[in-house]
Amino acid sequence: MEKTVNVGMLGTGFVGDLHHAAFEGWVHNAEVVAVSSPGNAKKFAQERGIANYYSDDREMLKDKEIDVVDIGIPNDLHCQVVQVFKTYQVSLENL
């Protein structure tokens, strides 16, 4: 039996919505268990049945349940975010 990969999503805008749909529809061994966004993480999580939500991505990275982080934010912010994430020893995935 395949291990289910627990995903933490960064971003709840257009790209975040597309990434969530991809995980739900096509990635069968992954489950989105958390989402982070400064503005609407709670609403996004509640509408999609995601158990955990954070307004600060650094708080999400403390969640030991997360195996991989999906980056669904504008491209020009990726480098800045990855530099912060490196200190948390989390696998990063950019779909």
C-alpha cells in the first residue's frame, strides 16, 4: 500500500485553487492537510474540508503532520518563501 503524502499548501488564490483541485482530482496518494494564507486561509480550508489553516506560513511549517509544501503564490515571491522554508527542513514542491 502506498503512503499518503500530507501536503501543506501555501496560497489560496487562483493558483492555490488550481493546485488543490489537482491534488483532489489526480494525485491519489496525497492529501491536503493544511493551508496558509494571510488573508483567507480559514475560508479556503472550510470550503474544501482542509483540517488546518494558518495565516502565517511559518506556523504551518511547525505542523509535523506535513510531508511536503506546495507553493501556489506568484512566481516573484517563490525565492523569498523558499529561503524562509529552508530553515524548517521541509520538502518543497512547486507544481
